[in-house]
Amino acid sequence: MKNVLLLAEHNGGKVREVSFELLALARELAGALGGEAVTALLGHGAGALAAELAQRAGAVAHADHELLAHYTSDGYAPVLAQIAREQAAAVVLLTHSPIGWDLAPRLAAELEAGLVTECVNIAAGGGRLIYTRRIFNGKLDCDLTLQNCAVQVATMRSGARPAAEEPRPGPVTAVQVNLSPEQVRIRFVERRRPPKGKVDLSQSDIIVSGGRGLGGADKFAILEELAAALGGEVGASRPVVDAGWLPHERQVGSSGVTVAPKLYIACGISGAMHHLAGMKGSKFIIAINKDAEAPIFEVADVGVAGDLFELVPALTKAIKEAKGGS
């Protein structure tokens, strides 16, 4: 078994972008193992989505059944295990999301597989897979290997690596599903959308984050204005959230959300290890801090030692002028 199988999460007729992060990893691992990356898409009435996905992701195994219309571990685990066996998968990759948290242990039990959760990287070396996890609140990276496991299941943190951009069209294979209502004990009741204003920073291309250096919740207005000018979102360090200046959904770090935007601007953030663990995968990092010795400058592509209350408004003004606004 050399193939790598990944589960594509989808909602509202669209595949979540984080699934393409898994795809990039699956392609790397499959290349090292001498196999193929295969994407599993489970649902009901999602044939058009499977065909669209195959144009970008390559080979897609599509399972269509009314009992898969909404996610349940009772429905997904046996079907995904079936696909893993049919595709001769050595590894099954899931996103470390609410679905991944719930499904991974159940799937591992179905396959009698080894399991590693919340990975930030997986690499092939010496004829085996090496899983990297962050421990001690992001202060250390720990490399793990699984012994005597024909099949291995892993969940990957979102934002830990860039998404696959290169489209590689492939076939869609229909999976014969044998599920009975008696097998699916969990019942979907309703979908509740988060309150207006909730954000998913892991999907943001541009993030402007503030730290304790701003001094108070009312000072975040200048970051909101900069983020709006750039078309991005506002993030925060842990002390900001602990102080109640911004909600937890805005927290970047090992105890918040891991992000990898195209642009990350850190303002008044010293760069504690648990914050760096959540954003150092960003494509381009700009740091603004009065302390020229702040650890954030060690990971920044551009570092400015200065007063953010002078620099941020000036940067916002320059961006607006460049866009032809005021």
C-alpha cells in the first residue's frame, strides 16, 4: 500500500480551502512513497462538486448516499475506511477540525491503524513517515514515528502549510456505499451559523494582528482601519484575548488558530513562542515594535523598530493613496 488518501471537507456546495493544504501534503507523501494522492468526497447529491474537485485535485473517490448528506462519524467512518481499503491507502489525512477531531479515532479503529493528531508537518524519510507535533504550548517540536502499522491516520493543523495551487485533472471514481439507517445512530438536527461578525482567520490572506503593546481595546481602531484598507482581518496575541480586548476567535497562536496568510503584520507583539508557533508559516511577515530586540523580528521579513501609533496610520494612508482613495 503506497497511496495517500485525504478527506475533502465541504460546506454549502464548496470544498473548504484547508482541504487543498492536505492535498499539497498528500502529493508530497505519495511521491515519496511511490503512490498516488486520492481525494475522498463524501456526501449526497454532490456529483457536480466531485467533478469540479477532480479538475484541480486529480483522482477523486466519490461516495454518494442519503445517509452521508450531513456529517456523522457513524456514516463517514465505515465509508472512508472502505475507500481507504479500496485505494490501498498507506496514509489517511484529515484536517484537524471539528470533523477531524471526531472522525480520526473512529476511522483509526475501523482500519486498525496508527493515529497521530494535530500535526504541523509530515515527512517521509528512511522508509517511514515522520510526524511533527508542537508540544509544551508550542515551545518544542516533537518528531514521532509509528511502529508496525500497515495503515496510518493523521490530522493536520490548518494553516500549517500552503495549499496546492497546481491543478492536476483526474478521474472521479464512484464508490458503492452500503449503509443502513441502523448503522447511523447519530442524527443531524440543524446547522447553526455563527453570529454575524465571526471570522475564520485560517482562511484569511491578510492579517493585521495587535498585541499588548497597543495598550487597550480602544486602540485597535487603527489596526481595523489598516486591515480594511488591505482587505484583511484583525488578529491578536494571547494577552489581548486574555484581557478581553478581542474575542478568542481573533487569537493567533498555539492556543488559538494557526494561520499562514500571504501577508501578516504584527503590531506591538513581542513574539512569544506560542504566538510564533501560530503564524511563522505566513508567506510574508512585517513586524512593528518599539523594542528592537523583540523576538518577533527573528521571523519577520521586514522589521520596523518604532512607534506603531505613528507608523500604522501612515501605512494606512499610503495604502489608501496608492489605491486612489482617501
